Amino acid sequence: MNKKRIESSHVVILGAGASRAAFPKGDASGRKLPLMNELIETLGLTEVIEKQGYIGDTSDFESFYSDISNKRQYIPILPEIQDRVRSYFEPLQIPSEATLYDYLILSLGEKDLIATFNWDPLLLQAYRRSLDLKPLPELAFLHGNVYEGMCEVHRRVGYLGSVCEICRKELKPVQLLYPISRKDYNKNPVIKWHWDKLAYYLDRSYFLTIFGYSAPRTDIEARSVMHKAWSG
């Protein structure tokens, strides 16, 4: 058998379509996992956007958010949009029965990586309930996660609600929304750490699986990072 294949990693990249496929009936209470083209309606933002006078395309949430972030007149609604994203995804709870995410996590080993663009906490919840079963793959949250917290002073990352191992202060929520047309992952230490982890694993991977992620053309930096690591 190929030695490189044995020693190398399997990298799995997840997008919104992966959470939808893993939870077709929604979370434990039936709350659905929206795709990017459903997010405006799901979050009830149509009226807020129209009231602010926005008349552009809202079918791609990340492109829409990038567009309004560049225009002064829409700055007043940015905090509300971010709050609604967090308020919708944070309460989601994984069903008690085994899910596609459970099977995915348990099918990989400690030399592998699951990197996700999703904000929902369901992958992490599946991960936590599998911790005692076997050595698990690493995780990377490329756009942040509602279940993730950080200590800005000591640059420690962990589960939201836990404390920094150095200063013992409670970890703060990480940023979730970025203008994708001008993202600079190096400016956010948490996001940079996750992207560096992805680049490291891609450079050493033998398999790459992309599930439910379309790599939007507007997210130039994300496409560049993955292309460079995979083709270099």
C-alpha cells in the first residue's frame, strides 16, 4: 500500500449544504439549517433591509453582507444582522440519535481535519459527544462558530462559556460575519489560526473531500488559500 496514503491526512471541507444534508429535518426542535440563499428570509431580515433602502441582490447572503459593509448608509443595520445570525444559530441542538456528522467524525482519525464554513454548533456538539469513543480528527472553523470563544489577551480558543486557561476569564464570542470580497484572515487571530491549520493539513493531505460548499467567486481570499495549499 502507498506509504504516503497511510501517513497523509484526509481533509473534509464543509459548507452550508453539509449541515442541511446532515439535518434535513432540522435540529432537535425542528429548526431548519438554512442555505446561504435562504438566510435573509430565515432571519426575518427582508423588512429591515428594505427599510434601509437596499435594492441589490440578496440571494447570496455573504455577497450581500460584503456589499452593504462597503457602504456608509447601511452601517446602522450591520449590528442587527450579526445579532440575528447569532441568535438563530446559537440555540440549535443536535438530535439525540446519530447523525451524518457523528458518522463523519467517527470515520476519520486524529491525523485528519474537518474544516467548516458553518456557524451552527452542531458539528461541535457531535464532536463533544464522541470524545470518549476514539481519537478524533482536528476541527477548523473558517468563518467562526457560535459555539467557539476566545481570550483576546492570551489568544486562547475554546468552547464558549469556558474560561481562558491563563487568566481564568470567560471566553468571549468570536466574530462571525466578514465582508467576503475584502476578507483579510490575517487581521483576526482566531480566523488566521484556523486558516493556517487548514493550509497545514492541505499541504499534507492525500484525500480532499468538499461537501456542500461552492467556493463563491466573491470570496477571493478563501479560494486563493485553498488553491495554493492544494496545488502547491
